Amino acid sequence: MVFIKISSFYFQSLNKCYSFGMKKLFKKFSLVSLVIFSSFAQTPKNIIIMIGDGMGPAYTTAYRNYVDRETLFDKLIVGSSITKASDSFITDSAAGATAYSTGEKSYNGAISVDTNKKNLKVLFEYAKDKGMQTGVVVTSEVYHATPACFYATALSRNDHEDIVKDLVFNQSFKRPIVDLIAGGGREVITKKYVNKLKGYHYLETLADFEKNNKLPVIALFDEGQMDFEINTDDKRLTKMTGKSLQLMNQNAKDGFILMIEASHIDKCGHLNDIACAMREMADFEGSLKLVHEFVKKSKNTLMVVTADHSTGGLSIGHGKSKKWLPENFRKIDTLLKDIAEDVFKKKLTRKLFKSYSIDFDSDDIKYLEKAQVEGEKEFYKSFARRVSAKSYTGWTTWSHNGVDVEVFADGPAKELFIGKKQNNEIGRILIDLLKKPLK
């Protein structure tokens, strides 16, 4: 406890250096701190990395107000991550995950290759050097940018075939290096690839996944990405997390590293859909609770939770009002994009929108009738803005923005993540921990 307090004071001092523009000094002291504090830190047997894709700090604040209580995010926060890519102030998921997996910053779109497009060693390869089990649990396709960076290398995040080839056969180890694969992606990961995963249990439903008790396993629950939580209300990430922890605990005698991603927070942000985002946050907190309980019980597991970037420029409050009214979207139980597609060609009425738990007045209806003339894409934007306005929710973009993201941690070596850090520094800490023998 004394060590954690000392390290907290030390990193707070570093943050002040950074805040006052002393960046060179900050970098030097950061390197020194890694050497000093990592030498004292307990080496965890297991590491669980959780990424809320697109989960900027406004999302965790909004979620606290949405559920009207202190959340687990509030209890576990230890620092923040500077997310910019090598070629852009605003990062994408590929460059962000590359930093966490390899300890190096790279260009947007890069899947664990450096700025010269040379392959980098990925986190799961370091884990396999140590004989650990590995796993990815996501709601996106399992070959999507974030999960891909932990087991594959590719010049572009869109090189899905190259990514899947690395998933089924790692060139360095001459075999697959991911023991647990759960998410979407059957459209690209066809039986041709599945058949190359010799000895893997292949599953297509969450129910079958929950019944399975053996590794290795590949569970692909959808042709593409999994459906949104707001459409299904099935807590799919929480369920996948619970089963994955059980499988790893039962089968990983030499430890494990598990990467869990709440992929759809980002997708809700791109849609400027606050109801969608809060449902994904709820599922992510459910997953987080299970991981935290596991960490507390095992005493030899480190959990690190963060985001790759923030999406949408979410703000709590909009215009001149000082209100934020989550009750005005709480009952919406369908993705706004799906609602917009359904009503676009219909006669717009208050009754029609009330069937979706949206309380529009006559001014809203007139506004959207004008938007219908502009085409389906523009209609959606107008519709989403109008829904957001009802709760005084603001958005600045339909893409990513460049704010720092939060870092949460618990378990052995959590003190190494205290304070403000570059995203690739977090990756270097994880790699350093994997290189160290268990004490």
C-alpha cells in the first residue's frame, strides 16, 4: 500500500511536468519510472485487457448519470492514455490497438506493423513465449482491427484475408496462437479456414459456447459483427466473458492473457446514438464486474481497462441548457438506424414515433418531414440529432476525436498504470510484465 501511494505521488509529479509542457523531461522520467517501478511490481500470472472501443471519458460520465450510481469505472480509474497515432492526432482502432499490443505507435490502419511497414512482435507472441493460453472475446468480427492487432500483422486493417491467415497459422510459431476465439465473422472465416484449426471446437451459438468446457475453441456467432445490445438485450459480452474466464481458469496452467473488447460502443458513437451507447456500456460494466470478481478471487491476475480512442465527440449537455435528461431515451429499445430505415418512407406522426418510445412534438415532425426530401442518409442524421436534442445530448462528429481516454486497473502491478501515459507506453508495460518470470 505504501509503495502504491509513493508511485501515485511520483506519477502525479510526472503529469505536472507534462502539463507544463516539459515533454522531453516527461519522456525521460517516464522511461526511468518504468525501470524502477516494474522492478518492484509483482508479476501477474494472468493478464486481462479490456478495451471499450470508442469509450472516451464522456461515456463513463454519461453512464454514471444514466444508471444514477457510482459505477465500477469510477472505482477502478488510475490514469489516462494519450491516443494519437504516428501520422495523425486522431487515431483509429488499428493504430490504437497496435500501440497496446506492440508498444509502438504506428499509422492509422496499421495492424501491428511499424511506420516502415515492418512486422512487429505482438502481445500474444510474447505470451506464447511464456507458455500462456491466449484469447480474444469481442462483439465485432474477430478479425476486426482491435482483436487482429493482438495476434496478426497486416499493412491495412482491411486486409481481412491476411489477418485470418495469421489467425489460423502464426508464422513464428508454425501453429495458431489464439486458444479462445469468440465473436462474429463467419462470412470471412469460412469452413476453409476453420478446418485448418486442427483440434479446435467450432461453435456457432452462444448457448453451445456456454456448454463447452474445452480449449482450444473458435465460436463465431454471426456472419459479420454481432447484433447491438439495444436490439437484443441478451448481455452477450457479459455471458462470453463469464464463460471465457471459466475456460481459461480451468485450462491455463501456465497462465493466460485475455483481450475483451466492447466493440459496439464505437459503433453507437459513429451513429450518434446515445441510447445504443448506454446499453453497450451496461453490458461492458457487466463484463467488467465478472473480471473484477475474478481478479479479487485469484489474487494473481492483472486487469487493465481502457479505450483505443473516443468516438462521436459526445457531450453531456447541449446548447444553452444545463440539463441532461437520460429518461428521455431510456425506454428506446431499438437502434436509431433501424428506426430511421423503418419510418423513412412512411407518413411521420407522433403515434408512429411513440411506438418506438420517442416523444416527438409537431415541430420535430415538421423538421423531419423536410429531412425526408434530402434522402435516407441525411434523414438519419436529422433524426439522430433530434432524438439527442430531447435529452440535451451533444455530439461534435460522426467519427473519432482526439481526447485522452481513461485507464482503469486492479490486481498485481496495477501501480504501473497510474498517471498519464502514451498508449504505446501501456503496451510496453504489458510486454515487460510478460517477459518477467513469475516471482
